[in-house]
Amino acid sequence: MRKKIAVFVLNMYGAMINDVQRGLNEAAFEENVKLIYFASFSDGFSSEFYDQYVKYDEGDIVSFKLPDLDDFDGVIVITISFTPEYLKRIEPLLEKTKTPVLYLGEPDERFYSVGNADVESFKDVIEHVINSHGAKNIYNVAGPQDRDFSISRVKTFKETLSEYGLPADEDRIYYGTLWRDCGDPAVDYILEQCKKDGSKLPDAIVCANDFSAIGVIDACRERGINVPEDVIVTGFDGVEAASMGFPSVTTSTQPFFEMGREAISVFEKIWKGEDVKKTTCVKGTLNPSQSCGCVPLDMNRTEEIRNLYTGRMAKVEYLAQSTTNMILSISNAPTMEDVYREIAENAKSDTGFDTFLLCLAPGWDAQRVVSDDTTMPDEKMQLVCGFMGNKYIEPEEFDKKKLLPADLLDDPFPYYICSIHHLQYYMGYMIISPRLENYNQLMAKSWIVNLGAMLENWRIRVKLNDTVARLEDLSSRDMLTSLYNRRGYEIYFKQLFKECLIEEQSLTVMIIDMDNLKHVNDTFGHNEGDYSLVTIADAMMAAAKDGEICIRTGGDEFAVLAKGYNEVRVKEYTSQVRAYIQDKVKQDNKPYDLDVSVGACIRIPEDSDGVITDEDIDKASESYMTYADAEMYEEKKTHKHR
């Protein structure tokens, strides 16, 4: 039976993360292992600048709450994609499962881990600038102090410099952000330190990662400092951006692809019952380049870089267009089925998804709040739309516990599950096969965020329409009897008149008037008068079995609108009304008789000139009412002579 591994990942489109996933996917396919990725688009920094991303990040945790990890044969967490804070949020899920867990990145004594031989690889970079370039005055732009690997690399930096008898005090460390933005403050700090020890510039600046190095090179350029002629700058990780700039960055290429492959190998050994080391390390490769002087500055890849970025920008533009088109098309969709169709069609266009399935949870439109403490129930998921390759899929229902429809569970390919939510409100998830190369994480996140927002907008639209319909219904209702009022009569007369005109069938207006309401009010009180009116209304509704519209037009007068009636049907309806009234009065032991007088107008609507206007219908309505009213008064005269 094929083994199955759950993989937790953030920033699945990131360059380093992409390499890890390629390694995992390749090795898993070779070993017949099924991978199901659970991907979050929380990035750990958007919420610092945009308040609403706090709520978004709260909701996005559901991606990791969907699986029952005990149903898997292994769990891999690509920790190099997680911030420390986010990793802490998912640790309770990992600690309680009986399934073996492997961290792909930073080691943790609680779990298995596969990572870069960080100390050796980082030391290679430092020794390169010392041994190959004679650097002695060296500074370190480190990462944040709350990251374990940052502290490890600082320690390696100090120990290596000490081994070579070089100054290695704490003042030579600047703690940055691991991003380009730390370049300016880092260079300013280092220049200030150089002034203090009497040197103009350092020999080399060793950075904790490539993005910091790129920021440092940019900051040096702005200050008229040439790299590598004046200062050597190195990075670490071997991300693609390091080779694309000028000068290209000397770095240690981390073995991300090999780490992914090794993670599958570790699980194969675990499943076979072999002894497995808790931590497995794979050494990186030193990649000397222009920023240390090993590669001449006159060697450039301008044309290659231009073509690469042109292609990527085109994908970004297409994905932005797909996002815009989805917003517009869903906003204009008349029904929920149209919404689903528009989502599937837009997902197929320029998103890089080879498979896309939208699965909604029961009550997805009920604003289900998700938090770190939420336990996801096993429930029936509704696959509402999507495609696999060029084939659109049919809707189906499946158990959330299985996570994927049966066909996808049985094939050998990896799939990604991303939660769909609006802020902290869970709706469901999408199952995708993404093309990771050359697609932008933030643009993909924008597409998914907008999908959740548009579903939320549709939910609000439906609620508003329901509310408006209820309000319109209330405005057309009589408060005492709950029948339609005079406004309801006007609305439904127009509707039924047009229908009967098209269908060439009769439209009947019956006028029903209570006999002796004044006598009942004066003798027995207004409560009994209200009782009488409600009883008549109930009798009218009880007799209405063919779509008749029952109305209280005012006071003691009622009306009925009916399609397809003739005189026999009018008499049957009237008899049923009277029988209900008599039974009700007798059952309630009322000390008075209750009866009604009825008149009817039965006509087939006509359109003499081929054009029917609202004014024509209003005139017809008045004519119907006048005739039926006259018939009712004729009957009322006979009642008075009883």
C-alpha cells in the first residue's frame, strides 16, 4: 500500500522552498510515496503593515488543522519557510500526533530533521575571504537574534575568525532582518565602527543570507563604495537573486533539492525499522562569484536575466489580469452556479494551476470563525467546481477526513491544499497542482485572498437580497392577518394579469366582505372583531390550494386573486371558506354568527393593440374590483333580509 506524507509549507513559491519541493516530489514519485501539501499564504510580515492581515493570518491556520496527522505515515514541516512565531502555532498539532515528524530545515530535538550542514557551509564562505583574498578586517551582517540559525552563524563567524587570530568581538556583528532593507543601516553601522578603530573600510562583509548581501551591495554603491574593489561582500543560501544582480554574489548554495530528497530517504528507513539518526545534515557548495572578485566584473548575464524577468513579469501581469477578471465576473454572476463556473474558468487562465478543485464546507456562508484552538470536524465537503488538465469536473461530495476525492487519492501525484477563508472566517479549501517556477508568491496570495473576499461578497449579496425580499414582503403584508395588503394586491395583480395574458387563461378577482363587523365590535368588543377578521383570513388561506393570492384590502374587506378559475371553481372556493369559518366559530363557542359576502369577476385578459402598459393594467384592476365589488353587495343584500 502506498505510503502517504503530509507536508506543511509557507511561501510555496519561494525560490529556496521551490527547490526543497522539487527534491521531495522527485524522490516521492520514485519511491511511490503520496505527498499532500498543506500550504499557508501567511508571510509573517504583512500583518506588521496592514492591520487586517492579522485576521487573515488567524484564518489561514486552518490549512494545518485540516488533516488528521494520525492518518499519515509521516509529516514533513519545511521549517525554513516558517517564521518562529508561526512554527509555535502549529507545534501543538505536531506534538500530539503518533506519526513521525521531520523538520526540513532547522533541527529540533523533539523530531527528526534534515538540514544544511550550516556550520561547515558558513565556515567555507568565511575561510574563502580569508584564505583566497587575504581579508582580515571582517564584519558580519547577521539575521534576527530570535532565529536559531542566526545565532549559530554568528557563533561560527566568531570562532572562525578567532582560529585565524583575527578580531571577533561583538561589535563586528550587526543584527539585520535577512532582507534587502537592512543594507543601509548595516553599512552605516559598519562604517561607524571602522572610524572607531581607525580604518576607512572593512576588508569584507560576510552576510547571513543572500538578500542581506544584496542590500549591503546596494548600500555600498549608494555611498560610492565599490564591490569587490573596495569591500568584499558575501551571502549565504544560493538563491537565484544572488546570481542575477551586478555584481553577482559570492555565496554558499544550500542543498535544498538534496535536502528534499534526503527527507524521503529518512522516512523510507523509518518505515523499514532501520536505525535513523535524529539529525541528518547535507553540506552546501561554495559558489565564488563577482562580489569577492573570483569572477571578473566584465562577465555578465544581461540577456539571460532580461529574458528571465520578462517572462516572469508577463506571468505576474497575466495573474493580475486573472484576479481582476475574477472580481468582475463574480460580481456580475446572477446565480451561485454562475459564480462557481466563473471561479473555475478564471482559475484555468494564467494562474499556473494544472489542477484546481474548489471544495466548500457545510455552512461555508455562516462565517465560521477559526482560531488556534479550533478543532476541525469531520464533515462532508462539497466539490463545487474545478478542472484537472483540460477537463472540467462534475460536482461531488466526499468526506473531509479523506481530504481529496477518490481519484486524486489513488494517483501518485502530489497535491496542495490551501484554505479558503475571508479574514478569520473559514469557507473550505482548494486542491491545486501549481507550477511553482516563475510564479510570484504575493500575486498568487492576492488571487486566493480575492477568491475568499468574492465568496464573502456573494454571501453578503445573498443576505442583502433576502433581507430586501423580507422587507418588501413585510411592506406588502397586513399586520393583523398576515395576508397581503393593498400594496400586495397591486403587485400581484400586475404579475398575474401579464401571466394570464400570455397563457390566455382567466384571471379572477373575488371580493370577500365580512358581514356585521360593526355589530360584533359594538356588542362583543374589538378583540372579537379582530378574531373574526383573522378567522376569515385563515379560512381564505386554508381554501387556497392552487396558488391563489389572499389579500386584506382594508377594514372588513378581503380579496382573492386566482388564475384559471371559472364560476364553479369560485363557488367551491367560497363554500370551503364558509365551512372553515362555521367550524371555527362553533369550535370556539362564539356567541355570534360569522359570515361573509362574496362577489367575483372572471375575465380572460385581452390586449387589443399588442402593447400593454402599467396604466392599462391599473385600469383593468379598477374594472375588476368595481365589478366584483358590485357582485359582493348584491349578495350582501340577500344576507340582510335573512
